Amino acid sequence: MTITITLIAAAALAQWLFFAARVLLSPNQSKTPALISTGVLFAAWIAAFLPPLLAEESARKATAEASAIASRTHGSCAAVQVNDTATAVAKKLGQPDAKLNDEANRGPGATTWVYRDTRCAVHIIDNFVDFVE
């Protein structure tokens, strides 16, 4: 792909230099071929170099969006105390990355709020913190 782009740009530049040199060497000659040649050079240059620039910009935006999602930070789990309410935990740490249903293991009303970026899990029973790990 890069070789093709280079060849297109080189051919357009060569034809432009040919027509520009003809105009410079014989000023009485018509400038129309040189103007057309300039248009061809411009179009080839845009066709060769604009798509890679647009692809790079698109990749940069996608990377920025992905890092913004990955860098979502929560507060410190040290701020959460046993018997805090689920509302207080949400205010201190924000919304969890995952809420796991623990009713099968720990009884009715048991959930675990997982905060991946802080590697923290808040175990809640009936909207009150049971323990934090």
C-alpha cells in the first residue's frame, strides 16, 4: 500500500515538474497544461495522503475513548465502612463496574459491588455494607 501511494505521488510530481518546466523555459507558451497538471498533482496528493491521515485521526479518537472508559476512577475503598448504606457507598465510590448477586451464597438481599480499577469489592446485605475486600 505504501509503495502504491509513493508511486502515485511520484508520478503526479514528475508530470507536474515536466509541465512547469515547459512553462518556465518558454514563457510564451500556454499555461493551461501547467494549470491542469497542478490540479492533477493536487488530486493525487489528496488521494495519496488524506486517507492515511483520516485513519490515523480515527484511531487516535478510538484510543482516547477507550482510555477514557478504562481510566474511569472510583474513590478509595478505605472510605467505605461496615454498616454504611448502599447510597453512601455510591456517593463515595460512584457506580460499580459490576453488581454480582450473592443470594445463593450469603442469603437474601446479598450483592457484591465490584470496582475493578481499585480492585475492591463491597459486600452488601439488605442495602448495608457487610464487609469490604
